[in-house]
Amino acid sequence: MTIELQIIGSLLRAVAEEMGAVLVRSAFSANIKERRDCSTALFDERGRMVAQAEHIPVHLGAMPDAVAAVMRHDPAFGEVWALNDPYAGGTHLPDITLVSRTETGFAVTRAHHADVGGREPGSMPADSRTLDEEGVVIPPTRLDDDVIAGLVARMRNPEERQGDLRAQLAAHRLAEQRVAELCERRGRDTVIAAMDELFAYSERRMRAGIAALPDGRFEAHDVLEAIAGDLEVHATVTVEGETVAIDFTGTSPQDAGNLNCPLSVARSACFYVVRLLVDPDLPASGGAFAPVTVTAPAGCLVNACPPAAVAAGNVETSSRIVDVVMRAFGEAIDVPAQGQGTMNNVTLGNERFTYYETIGGGQGACPDADGPSGVHVAMSNTLSTPVEALELQYPLRVERYGLRLGSGGAGRHRGGDGVLRELRVLEACRLSIISERRVHRPQGERGGDPGAAGRNSLNGEPLPAKVTRDLIAGDIVTIETPGGGGHGG
């Protein structure tokens, strides 16, 4: 790369990072302000991602579909468009994506809102069966004050929802300003040419990395713990020269529950694995994804068709896709053991408040190192909500919070330990838990032991992996997250 290209690439990435900083600092909800459940990126005029902040993997790989959906409406400069429809470029309904034009293409933000309506507070019911049960569905829609007012009126805590949307809008205004300044200093034609080259550079590096892998066809499968019984995710990975093809033929048909996901989410998980194994230091750009193709039969669990519910698909099915694709690559190269394989989604709320969090666990051990403990694994890259912020803003009290010692799998290198998180509710509310790995433990690699399965309980009584129910003041919810698998016997 030339020096000028490196400088422009760094400036574009800095714009994406600053967009994220503005969004986090301006947000109202703890989910965005404290947990940082949001992502930001810049795209070129052709709708290709050229720079992204290192935020949430499941958000970022799916963003191109959102931009493509908005581009079909020919958005004008100065307009901001919103969507969350999983079948029109979204992931699941709480993730609201905004897209606006810049002088060189598009700016994009995606943020998980703590509520978007639907039948359960927090819009993450454990047992939803259709998309409409999960909240307000937003097709690509041009935003203005009236539209925002109409949307938040259909959601709980409308002032907080409006505040978070305004925070996203602030990030877009910042992006327009910073890109304009960059074009003024460097010249618009030069910046656009640099965007083209950054995309091509990422693609070249990825192709070179893939070429170093053994050619072949590798398969793996695993299961998701659906309410009605296990569902299979099956992946076939074909490495040929400079390309990788990942096919999900053999995966279970879409479910009557909400573990379904659109193909954009499946792509995100696959892109994450390939980048991690091939070139983890590669500058984040859509060019890195160009040599990777992802296919799945229409109507299967990872390529669902409307009106299938998808609340858990974005968080849990994406995690299992990572496990399966990683295991398939493990037939050819050394890969880490399985991490906790779940985001441990906990939602608490009523008409007055809504609180959502994901809880970290154990990462799988690597061929040359122990797995870290108490981290958000794979498709989640959020922070934990600080106890002080949680107790200040919500009628909740954290009774216990620490590592679940000994839950990581043994091996030459040990898997990371999970987390114990215990919450007491101080007023009547609804609880929804969407979790995985409560029956099937995260597996080790090369003879390493599996990590411990997770456990959920209410006042000491076991709860299933996926549950929605009423709570009264004083009830205690305990989440014990899985440990990571060990590596080596």
C-alpha cells in the first residue's frame, strides 16, 4: 500500500470509529451507552463496505444487505433512511439500521434498541412464532420528525427510543461532515479512488490467505436447543484455490419458533470465521468477503422466509453457525475449541422500563493458549453493563457477579470459565431468557474436554434454555454461562 492510501484508509476508519463514539456518548439506553450494542461503517457509492469500526460482528457482515435495500429507493443527499425488517436487509427487529448519503457513498449505523414494541417488553420473547409478535417491522423508510414520532409511539419507553434514534442521527451528521472535510483536504476523486483500492487490497490479502489453506471439502454439524427439540445446522466448506464456498444444505427447515435467521446473518457468521482463521489483522473492508460465497436452501433455518420469527436467530443461531463452520475448517487446520456458543440473552421489563443484556462466558482454548474467561464470544462483542449503571437506572439489584470457576474444559490448554450473574427484581415485570448450550456442552478440540453446560434458575428452581414468564418483586434470576472447551489431550 502506498503511504497516501494508508493515510486515507486510516482517516476513513477514524470516521467510522468517531461515528461509534458519538452514538455511544449520545445514547439514552444502557444497552447502547454502557454495553455498546451498536455498529458503524462507511460504504462507497456502489454500496460496498470500505471501512468499519470494530464493533459487533453479526451487525457488520449483514450491513451490505441493508445498504442495498435502501439504494433501491434512490436516497437523496441529506435524507436518512431506517429499516429493521430482517427480510429487507435487517437482522432482528431490535437492531434498527440507519443509512444516509455522504459525498463518497453512504454512512451506516446499526443499534440494538431496548424495545421495539411487540407482545413482550424488550421485544425478545423466547417463544415467538411470527415476526409481528416481536415488534414493529420497519421496511426501508425515509426518516423525518413525524415518522420518528409515529414509530416510537408504537414502542415502550418512547422517550428513550427517540433519544437513541437521535443519537444514531447525530452519528450520521458527523459522518457527512467528516467525509466532506476529507474530500476538501484530499480531493473527492482521490478519496473515491482510495476507497476502490482499499476494497481491492482487502480482497487481494484475503485471497492470498485462502490460497495458503489446504484445498478440500470439509463438513461439520451441530445442534440448537429449540423449545420443541434439537435443530441441526450442517455446513460444507469447500476451499478451492483463492476461494471459499460455504453451503448449509442439510440444515433443518425453518422452525416454528424464533431460531430462524435471514441469510444475511448466516453470511456475517461465515465472514467472521474466515477472517479470523485466514487474516485476523486484515483492515475491515467488504473486499475481504468477496472471495467467500455462502449458500443455503430457501426456507431452512439459516435462510428463513417471512413471516418466520427471528429474535433468537441473530444472537443464538449465528453463534452456532460460527461453531459449525469453525469445526469444518478444523478438519484441515488447527482451530480453537468451541466457546460458550451463546449470548445468554436476558430481558426484563414492564410498561415502565425495559432492560436487555447479553452475558459473557468462556472462550475455547487455542492450540497455543488457554481460553479467556468471562468474555463475549464470537458474534457478540459487547461490554457488560456495569453494576452501578444497572442499579441506578433500573429496578434491579445485582446479588452476585463473578466467574464460574472450573467451568472451562480441561486440556493441554484449558477453556475459559463462564460467568455467574444473579439479578433480583425490585418490582413486578416480565422475564425472557434466550440461551443455548444448556444441554449440549461446548466441545473441546484435539482431545480437550468440553466446557460445562450453562444453567438458568429462578429462586433456585431450574429454568429451561428459553423461557418467558412473570416475575414479582424479590424474585432472583440466576444465569450461569457455559465454559469454553479445552484444547489438546
